[in-house]
Amino acid sequence: MALSANKKEGLKLEDKGGTSVLLYLPEAALDALADLAAEHREAIEATAGVKKPKAVLPSEQVAKLLSERNGVINLFGRMLAELPGAGVDGVVQVAHAFTTHEVAPEIDFFTAVDDCLPEDAVGSGHMNSAEFSAGVFYRYASLDLRGLDGEPRRRRRDGQGTHRRVSARLRLFAAPRWQSRPSRAANTLPDLVHVAVAR
């Protein structure tokens, strides 16, 4: 079966049931796609065993469901080349942390003892080194409020949701970030958080 997304190509399902592209959809859209497939179950079952089956799901409905978005998709965007119109430009831009002064990385050499070595074995169980720096770091991000909720109709309906998402984003940006390496413990709060609003 082909999950038709447009009149030309569509999103093809592989033999094992997956698609050739990653679909980033709201949970409600997944439920709606399942309901749509249930409505056309007989037509879908009729294509079982066919090498190159034609799409049986209404392409307009599928395209509409694949274009659905939620707050997270509006924040960080989505790209779906196979379906024109389903792409979403993210409204958040986040810069890497940087310093305004020169910082020389320091080397942290460490070893680990293996308590289960044979009696005639010597040496450590593991040794390595890691680099770290301790500069004064700056981070910044930008957020397009006008694009946060997508269409103007939705923006009018969900003004409180916009306020909650912006507040949560500001709190998360200022809070200490959990690092992939737990040994770093960079849990310091920023000395200053500056918010600038441009109209």
C-alpha cells in the first residue's frame, strides 16, 4: 500500500511497513491516520500481495493530516520534502555558548582501578583524559512570537497557550542544563537574563 501524500509520488511504505522518511507528527494526527486507514480497510486489504499497489487513501485527507502541527513543531520546525506545504519554519533559534575572552582548555587525566584483576596483573583498569574549560559563557536565543502559533486563526483562539509556551521556554533557557556527561555538574544559574522584545 502507498500512503499517498500528493498526486505524483506520495510517501511509499516499505515492505516491512515503514516509510522511507521520518514523519514528525502530533499524536492526534497519528490517531486520525489510523482512523482513516480503518475507514478504508477493505480497499487496503485488497492491495495485499500486490507488488506495486495504487494508493487507496484519499490524498487530500492524508496530506492534510501530515501537515498537522502542534506547539513543539511550531517551535522547532519540521521538514518534509515529499509533501510540499507540510514543512514548518521553526520560530526558535539557539546559539552555541561562547566566551568573549580567550579560554585555554585544561586536561583532566584520570585512571580507574580494576578490583577484579588477576593477582599477577598490574596497572589500572582504565585511563583516559578529558578536556574542559571554565570561561564566562554567554548564550542567546531568539523566538518569533508571530510565528509561534502558526495560522492567525489559531493564534486568536489560543492566546493563553502562547503565553504558557513562551514562559516555559524562558524558564528552561535560564535553568541549568543537564549535560550528557554527568561529571560536569554545570548547574550554575546565569548572573543576568536579558529579554528584549521587538515589534
